[in-house]
Amino acid sequence: MDYDKTIWRNGESPPINADNLNKIENAIEYLHSMKNNIGDLIKNFVPDTRTVNNKRLNQNISIIASDIGLGNVTNESKETMFTNPSFTGTAVTAASTEYTTRMLRTTVLSTAAPSGGQNGDIWHRYSV
């Protein structure tokens, strides 16, 4: 149903008559019928069988850090980071022999000879 806005002015055209009043009544009736069907119309936008991170969208869902691969990330506020800049997370080192690329390495300080570990680890042997 297309809508053509009517500008009403006292004493000017269009006249207030049955045709014009029925146009208004028909629009009100149409909107009232839409109100009764709005739930069915909304269901067509996002089917409740759709999922996000294996959670059905038939109700409100909550996404947590581990849902998006951030389970090992700590929630540090900006205030905490500047007043207490201690690292509180878990550092994961990569096994790599690509020594021209900056990356976190496992560093071992020991009086024993190197043993175990993985490619890219740094072993410092010292004497007492």
C-alpha cells in the first residue's frame, strides 16, 4: 500500500469528504493489521535456527572471551596497566629457528648443560 501524504489546509482543496476520510481509515486499519502480524514478520529477518558460536539465536546470547579465541587473555583495565604494569597473562613461546624475526623466546638460566627444550630456546649456562 503506497502512501501519498495529503497536506490539509482550512478552506482549501482537498475537501474533507468520505473518500478522503476513508483513505485515512484504510491506512489506520492496515497499520493495525500489521501490528498483529509484526512477530511473524520479525522472525523472517533472523531465523531462530541460525547460530553464532553454536548458540541459537532464539533468545539473547552472551559471547565470552573463549568463544572468540581469547580465553587466555586477561582483562586488564587501562588504569591497572599504567599503575601496575606487571604482566599477569601467560606468555606462549614459538618453536622457531627464524632468528631475524622478533619473537618471544624461552630463556633458561642454569648450571646444568642444555637439555630438552625446543628450536629457538636460549640456554645460558653459568658457574657458581
